[in-house]
Amino acid sequence: MQPVTITNLDRVLTALVQARQRGELSPDQVVLDVRPHEPGSAHVFTVRDDAGRQHVLVELRFNEPLPDNYASEIRRRGYHLELVDGR
């Protein structure tokens, strides 16, 4: 039997599914990926409320970078994703 490998993309998708299950993310909301501004910083996935304030869904740090196509893979699974450079 082969061991199961959990990828960084799997971690992001799992976190988004869990946020939907908790009611923190609706299907029509845009998820903002505030990308790290320096090595070792976390990707912060947020949503905006009606007043424009951002609310953190999850912060994830990765040992290896996410794959180059991660944003398109997340979108392909039905999430509205916007990439934002961190500051």
C-alpha cells in the first residue's frame, strides 16, 4: 500500500472547504490570497465583509512553495480567488 501524500495545494483546498462548512465562506465570496512578502511568511487567505474589512480564514506556512498553477487549480474547483501581494 502506498502512503498518502498531502500536498500544499491539498492543505489550501482543505482549509477552504472547512471554511465553507463553518459558514465563514459563501460560494459567491472572493477569497483573497495575501501572498508572503518574504521567505517563511504565511499565505493569509481572507474574505471581505460588506463593510470592506478583511477577515482571516486561514494562515498557512509551507516548507516548499505552492505550485505555479495553484491559483488556477483553486479557481477550477469553484472558488473565486484574487492574489494580493503582502506588505
